Amino acid sequence: MLAGLKMNVALIAAVGIIITATITAPFTMMFGKHYEASKDFSCCKNDQLVLHHYYTVNVLWVTVADGYTEEETGKQAPGGCVIRCIY
């Protein structure tokens, strides 16, 4: 009887932890790719404006990767760009 009760308590606790993690994960940067707009920048590459969006990839709140994604905007404008990408 006591062993069955302990097993039920352990099962309920495990399910509670899983449900809590599933509900709170999107709001706590616990898992997945997250963008930080404060570190974004733009520059011109091949006479076209390119936006660089900074992101981090987290697993259990630990950053395992980070970097920039590039997003090209508009059309090429020969000689129309002032700030050129250096890389």
C-alpha cells in the first residue's frame, strides 16, 4: 500500500513538473531561438540594404549558440548605400 502511494506521488510530481515546464517555457527563454532587437544593425551589401538580427539559442536557460541572421530588404540601388558592410 505504501509503495503504491509513493509511486502515485512521484508520478503526480513528475507530471506536474512537465506541465509547468511546458506552459512556462515560451515565456522564460528556456528553449529555442530568441531574437534581441537591441543588438540588430543594418548595412549595405552589394548595393542593397541588409538587416542583421541577433539571436541566441537556449537549452534550459543556457545559451548554446548565438549569431546574426541576414534579411535583405528592397531592391539594389547602385551607389545608393552609405554604410557598407565590412565583413
